[in-house]
Amino acid sequence: MLMSQTMIVSARSIAIGETQQRTFVGSNDEDWLVVELRAGQTYLIETLALDPGVDTILELFDSGSALLRRNDDSDGLASRIGFQPERSAPYYIRVTNIGQAAFGDGYQVRARLW
Ligand SMILES: [Ca+2]
Ligand SMILES: [Ca+2]
């Protein structure tokens, strides 16, 4: 499957101000989220509350699956992206793990206004 299809099929919506609990099930797990962002606003997307062994990488894509931002470590092993969109649209977030987490270890992901 093309990445653009994976992204759209598997993305779960996240609202601005919302925090979601997610888990990694296996080392190749990718968590996809989709968030509606508005032009001119500045947003912060971040991972937090990492279980021991979790080391997130956060990536932000546009709806054409072009990579816009990437962050590994910002607050310890947690990741953070600041972004000011030029146009109002859905944007896609991918969270992957490069740590040695056990099956089912979790973290939280949050999108909010800066
Ligand atoms: Ca997952
Ligand atoms: Ca990291």
C-alpha cells in the first residue's frame, strides 16, 4: 500500500486541545493521526507521558504525504513539532518508536495551540 493510502486509511482524528493515549504493538507499529489546522494559527504537536523504553519520533505530513516537519527528542525522548500552516487543511501525524519498548507500551499525543 502506498504511504498516502496507509496514512489516510489508518489515521485517527485528533482535535486541537485533545490528548490521546496510544500504544505501540510491535517494533513496526506506526500511529497515524489527522488534525484539521487553520492558516495563520501556530500549533504545537507533541508526545508525552512515555512508558519506559518508548522513544518517539513525530512527523507531520500534508495531505499529499509530503513531509513538513520531523522531531525525535525535544523533551527527553519525547517529541515536539511547532507548525504554522499556510493553508487550512487536514494534516497527518505519524508517531513511531525507536526505543526498546515492550509490546503494548504506550504514550500520549497532544495537539494544541502554541
Ligand atoms: Ca499503535
Ligand atoms: Ca525521541
